[in-house]
Amino acid sequence: MYGSRSRSRLRRGPVPGPPPGTHIASHDSHIAPLDGLRGLAVLAVLLFHAGHLSGGFLGVDLFFVLSGFLITGLLLREAADHGQIGLTAFWGRRARRLLPALTVVGVGTLLLTWAFGAASVLLFALDDVPWVAAQAVNWHFVAEQIGYWNASGSRVFAHLWSIAVEWQFYLAWPLVVALAGRGRGGQWRVAVLAGAGALVSLVLMLHYGDAVDTTRAYEGTDTRAFALLLGALAATPPVPGLVDRVPGRAVDVVCAVLACGIGAAWVLADGQNAPGLFRGGLFAHSLAAAVLIALLAHAPDGHVGRLAGSTVPRRLGELSYSLYLWHWPVYLLLPQTVFGIGGWWRTAVAIGVSLLAARLTKAGVEDPVRFRARWATGRRGLLALAAALAVAAGVWAAVPQPQPGAGTVDIERLTAP
């Protein structure tokens, strides 16, 4: 998952196993280096939005590649173990993972914007909420020509474009895997489709990336799909099979080179002012991320794996979803100066508030729903879901619509005799 330009920068029984010769990597979503990569990605986004890391928005691409890799690995494993993919169960798990925290943060953000935001920010928030709920806010921003690089500083939900892209991928890609992955050679068909889809997405990025405003290229599901599909490709038999042949010491060297290259891109890239990003640069970054992820999943105990999987990035990775959801509204609504001081001090306060909100959301919402606390299962769970949806809709309907121009001064009246 995800980002928008900083305001300061504006800013059932056994079944046959897999066919002989197939290779299914073990894609545990809690391999320590992969959790660490999530943490580093969200930290890059936080620093970018605070105006301290010009290429930190590329952390969103790393989220995309990780998502494609992990989800495809899980789907292929399920197909190999059970002979089919339970799509309804998959979508239910994705909904439990993403929607409860998104609902809580959405309602909280709307109330905070009502209390502390400018009238224009509240007006935009009320306009965006239905699109956030429909998981289509990225296309709303594209259709309304809301520039990613120069207009997101007035929209508290601007960062949720990336959540929408991921959700749309989760709806479509499992269908492809379920249909193409059946029978002998199914995993190779999935690999071919992932690779071909990534190339088509690249062509679309090249086409739309020539525009003066690159928002269409940056937020379109079709133009960003290559990051998710390259991650998916890394989870299919060709890549793990190749990685298995790389000597352990060479894996660590390649991981170090890739990590340094990705880090350099985060430091040097400058969004709208780096048109090369839309002429293959984003694709190259995603490809490097996909190779790095495949190598770390294969050899998590190397030097790079231990560094990425160390305590701080791993803990940040465990909080990354709620932290991503909360950080942009906090950044946008926090005063430009805190206790009379801005700059890094304000950034530290904003990150601290975001971390606290993320920790509370994870402990109080994410974990109970994911791990099926008593109130989140069965009839209680359905009642909790219905209540949450009713509260969210009620808050959106109850927040008064601000009047355009409220609080402004009529110059003609001031100058009238």
C-alpha cells in the first residue's frame, strides 16, 4: 500500500498434489525480512509525505509487489493442496483483513476533519467517502482530474488510491489464477499471464505517462498493475526454480546490490519532476523489488535478510496497514507548527501520533477480526459488521455539508462607502 504528495511539498478430503516438476515456494506472509520490507516501505512513504525523502512514494510500489507475491503464492498453494481455490473464502479473508480498519479510520478521519479541518477539506472529504467505500477512489481522482502531485494536500483520503488499486487486484487476479491454474501446467500458465499482463501494463504506463499531469498513469489500476503482476510472477515456478540454483553467498551479494539500488531510487527520484519514472523507471523499480523479494523469501537468513528482518523494521511492518491509513489524515490536519516549531519536530510528532493511532487500531480492530475474537465471529460478528456500516453511513450523512465560501470576506462590502 500507498501515498499522496506531502502538503509541505505541494506537497474435504485428500486430493492429488501438484503435478511432477512443479515448484511451489513457501510464501509465509510473516517471513521476517518480508515484514521488514513492509516496515521500510511505510517509513519511506511517511518521510516522503513529510517532505524529507523525495522518492519515498516508491514505497507504495514495494507494497504492491509484496502483495502480488504473497497473494499469488497463497493461491497457488491452495490450488496445489486442494485442487481448487475457494474464491468466496479468499475474498472473505481479504475483507476481514482490509475493511474493518479502513472503516474505523474512515469514520475517525471524517469526524476529525469536521472538528479540525478547513471547510474546503471537509467538503472534499464528504465527496470522496462514497468512492472510498466503493474501493474506487483512484478512478474518482482520475475522472475529476485531481492531480496527485499538486492537489492532494486538500484531501484527507488522497492516499487511499493505492488501497483501491490493491482491492481491485484482489477481485480480479484470483479469478485468473483459479481458471488458468487448473490442471497440469496450470502454474506455468499463471506465470505466462502474469508476465504478459505486466508487459501490457507497462505499455499503458508508457502511453499515459507522456501527459503533462501523470496522475492517470500513476493512479490507474491498469497502469500500476505491473507492480502487482511482477510480484505474482515471482511466486510462480520459473522464478523460485531459478533462485534455487543461485549459491547462498551470491544471493546475499545480489540482495545487497538490489537493496542499495532501491534505496538510491527512494533518495533521488522526484516524482513529477522525474519523467523517466513513467518511461520504464517505475517498472524497473518494481522488477528489482520482485527479484529482491524472491531472493529474501528463498534465503531469509543472509546478511540482508537479517538486517531487513531486524526488530524495528519488522515491528513497523506489522503496523504498516493501520499506520498507512492514519498517517496522511494526521499529517494534513496537524498544524504546520507544533509548539511553535515545524520541520523535523512536526514530522516526529506526526509520526508519533500516527504510530499511536495505528497501534490502537491494530490491537482493537485488526487483530480481533483477523484472529476471530468472540465478538468478531458468528452472529456477533455479523451484528458488529452491520453496526459498523450503519455508524459509518450515519456519520457521513450527519456531518453537515459546509457552504462554499463560508468564512470568506466580501471585498466589495469592505470597500463600499
